[in-house]
Amino acid sequence: MQLPVMPPVKPMLAKPVPGVPAPDSVAGGLVYEPKWDGFRCIVFRDGDDVVLGSRNERPLTRYFPELVEALKEQLPPRCVVDGEVVVVQDDRLSWPGLQNRIHPAESRVRMLAEETPASFVAFDLLALGDDDLMGRPFSERRALLERELGGVGGTVHLTRVSDDADEGRRWFEAFEGAGLDGLVCKPLSMPYSPDKRVMLKVKHARTADCVVAGWRSHKQKGPQGQELLGSLMLGLYDDAGVLQSVGVCASFTMARRAELVEQLSVLAVGEDDEHPWAAWADAAAHESQRLPGAVSRWSAGKTLDWHPLRPELVVEVGYDAMEGNRFRHTTQFKRWRPDREPGSCTYEQLERPVRYDLADVLQR
């Protein structure tokens, strides 16, 4: 492979802002794009050679063989394209379906490529032919991208873009129902700056009151070798009154992690005591639920050991979106809620976006 921009390249990043900025709030102007919820991926193509680079610079190529073939058919013969790998299930983006595609077994990779095929959404052009485009403004890169990818379809898509802030706000509200993650705002004059937060992003901000049902240890130890809290384990009660595991809260200083271990010790549950998640030791339960004792897909088979607590403590957390019945990302600690009864922490408090047809998002 011989390209003017060679792998690995770290993707350009975005910094969060509280609301949709005006187009003229940045010198040279802004444009708006939907924020896709997938694996960030820079595609390097030189004829039949294709490399799918990830955000951590590790290649994704072996996990998406069907995508490699589609990119050979639809991308220019020699190019470097920034975009997002996504999986569509039930007419919306599926993060669990995408996560499942990362598997060490070649036979499993091939099977999943047929069962849950991936798509690629392109939104920037870093190189074309022998030309390195990274130093050019985004307005020029976008025009070239539209020229080269204007006819793609099926598995490869070109993301839509608008210079209308009202249109951006509409996308921000409506497209969440199709599984999208928010809005990206791009300065038209910016060059491509790897690993720098020069773009802006707007994400949904919500809060929820959750039951603290346990905690996991931090990977590091304290200065005296003591155990530190890594994350609080959160639960919500479903319609049947069952406490479901919904995610974690993990934003604490190292000093606070040590304090929390001591403070939570009064709620510790013994091995023989009852706990709503006592089924964590049952392997069959791990197949149907995301219970605390499940094996982590991202930690090479490591069991996520945890410390169960009596479900008596309520915490308010910030979150951006739900994926099924769980928080899509790690939540942010807001405050303790001693005024709330644990039993009142149910799914009913959560805001659910209205479903939106993903095909309408992909159709430019």
C-alpha cells in the first residue's frame, strides 16, 4: 500500500458544547452533520488493499470482511476516507449488534458478517489519488467527497450535511429515534487535525435516579495498597418489581474512590444474604441478562467481579441515551438522593425518543 496518507492515523475529534451553535459562531462558518453511533473508522484503500483503522489505531479489517468487499466496489481506487462503521437491526442503529462483531474466532466473524452485516457512513476525505488533503479546509474536502461518493448506496453511505442551524436542531431531536447519537458541528475552514478536538458535538443530556446495588473495584490500588472503588453499579425496577442492572457510574477522583469504599461498607451484603442479583453466579442468567458477574466481551474473558450492596441507596446520574434497557454509556455522578425511596426508581422516569426511520436518515 502506497498512499499520500498512510495508516495509522488518529481521527479528528470533537469537544462537547451545551447547545447547537449558530453557523457564524466560528470564523469561516459551521455546517451540521448527524452524529453516528458506531465505530469510528478511517478507511485506507489502494486498489485491492484495504485497511480499516480504528480510533485506537488498531485495524478493524478482519472483523468486517463484507465491508472490505463493499468498499472496494464503491470507493475511489486510491483514497483515505474518515467515517463510521455501523450495524442496522430493526430499522435502527444497534450498538450491541456492532459490539458483537468483535470476536476472535474467524468462523464466528464470517457467520456474523452474514447475520448482522455492517455498513460504512463516510463524512470526510483525507486523501485522493496522490493528493494529501488533510491541510485543505473542510469545505474543499467535503466538495471532493460529494463528487467521489455521490453515487454510493447499499452498504456505503455519504452522510448528509447542512449549513442551516434549524435543520441541525431538527436532526438532533428526530434522528435519535433511529439510534443516532446527536449532532456534529464542523468549521468549514478547518484542516484535518488528527487527535485534536477541533469540531463541536451536541449530545442529549438527561438525568435519572437509580438504585446503587453494588460496586466494582478499580484497577489500581490506593497508596497503602487498599482497594479503591472503580464504579457504582446501578439498577432500575421494571414493571414486575425486579431490579434490573442498567449500567455504571464511574467519574470519581482517586481520593473519593477510597472514601466511597469505606462509606459503602455499611451496606455490604454477605455471601449467604439475599440480593436482587444473586443469580449473577448462574451462567445461564448471563445469556439472557447483563448481570454483574457476566464475562466482559472487551476484557479477554475477564469476569467483572463485584461487591453487592443492600439496595437502599439512591443516586442521581447524568446520561445521554438508552440502548434497550441499559444506559448506552457510563453515566456521570450528579448527587445522592436520600429523599428518594429505592422502590420509586423505575423505568417510567426515563425519556424515550420517538422512533424514526433510519432509511430516511441515510437518504440524502
